[in-house]
Amino acid sequence: MDPRHRMLVPSISTAMLLLLPLGLLVAVILVVYPNEFALQSYMASPSCQNNAGLTEVVGAAVDFRLLIGVLTLPGLYERRNLIRTVYALQQPSLPASRVVDVRFVFCRVVSEEERVLVALEAMRYGDVVELDCTENMDSGKTYSYLSSVRALFGASAYDFVMKTDDDTFFRLPQLAESLGRAPRGDLYYGCRVPCDMRRAAKDEYMSGMGYVLSWDLVEWIAAADLIRNRTAGPEDWTLRKWLGLGGKAKNWVDAKPAMYDFPQPRDACAHELVPDTIAVHKLKNNERWATTLKYFNFTRGLQPSKFYRNV
């Protein structure tokens, strides 16, 4: 070979000298800007806060997906943190085939203070949903939620959708077991009221403590012109009225007595806490939450530590 055309190949020592500054630069960047890379990794990897807001299930055939929408107010940070913790601690007890996603739902956040604090929650947990409505009790908030689910999460994202309040505690494994036996279509599941059964059947509906609709009913609510201008009024009774007008919800599943109000006088839906509970309603303060969680031995997983006393 002509010496003039010989390819120059750097020696190993020369290559190392050339690559050493580049390696040092990469190391410095990783040390000085670790969060930049962590954020990019978070955005690029599957997680429970992906674009659709759906929990990813790997290696398991899914029996059903349930969306629990907790209707609340923007300023109730402490209550959301309690509920978030209670439901997160139950997730390991759920079968992998039964997926339960929990989201906190409210109307437009108008306070600058609340907007900043809610933004922190959204960044940290990714489980808040701000609807395009004015905060209200009986003027269409439930309709805004149910009619938005398909647009927010995608077609056929869930098999069941729940509306519940922030004073209700659900035992997720028991709820999932009960729903596993329920029809997958035209389903209206919950605690049928009134509990004293003194009214006619036409006056019955599922309590607002928490009711579940099958996905076909949620899609119907989003598309039905029949109900679009019939959203004002007591929301849980109004939902029952929509279903009646549309000839929907042929499959009623009443979960009483496993769903009930916290024990209190003169409440027909209340009774003592029982082991086979699915849901307890009217937990209006931390004392009631603590009483209920203690009954179900909710802190049994707390490991001994020198930093705190076991509950």
C-alpha cells in the first residue's frame, strides 16, 4: 500500500486522552443539573401520571378499570392528602387485574393562592382535575364531571366510573370484589336511598356517598341532548331522573348494608361499623376518619421505629 494513503489510527492512549474531557463534561452536567435529567426521564417513562391519566398495567390481563372521581373543593388540601394516602395504601391489596384510579375533581380555581397550591399538587401527584365550570353544589357539577370523562381520558378508558364525595371512605379491595360480580353494561351501582324504604320506587336513587356507572352510561350522558339543559337540582336525584328519561340503567345494584353512613342518631342509612364494609359516608371531620380507620386496623402495617410511637 502506498504510504501516502495509509489510514492513521490513533493509539488507545491517544483515544483515551481525547475522550477524557468529554467524559468529565458529562459528569459535571449530571452533578450540577440532576433534576433536568430526572424530569426528562419522568416525562419519557410510563407512570400513573401519563398523558391519559391511566394506570399502566404490565403483565396482567385486566378484568376492569374503575375511575373514582372524588368531587371536592380546591381549598381542601388537607382532606385530599388524607384521602390520597388512604387510597394509595390500599393499592397493593388490589388484584393486578382490577385497576382503580383516583382523581380529585373540582370546578375552575379562581383564587390566586389556591391556583399556586393546586398547581403544586398537580405537579407532585398528577391526580387533580379542574373542570370548566363554576363551583357549585346543585347546578351541574356532577354533569360537568361525567360528561367530561370521555374527552379527558379517551374512548373506552374505563369500564366503570364513580362519582363520590370527600367525606366517604371506600375499602378498595371490597369495592373491587363487589364490582367484579356486577354487570358490565347499563349499571347503576351504589347505596339505594331512602334507606327507610318509605317512598315509592320512583323516588329511589343511589346516594351521593358514591355511585358507579358503567362506561356505556357515561358515554350516553356526554352525548345525550335530552339532559344537557336538565342539570340543575339535587345532583344525585337529578342523575337518577336522567337515567329514567333515557330508559337507561336497567341494572341496579344496591350495596347496602355494606355501604352506609357513619353511626349517628336519627339517620336511617347509618349503622355500626362492620367488618364487611365497602364504604362509610359522612366522615365530616378528622375524628370520624380516625375512628373509622382505627376500626379497620388501617395502621397495622406501621413498622416499629425509634422515631415515632406505634399507633
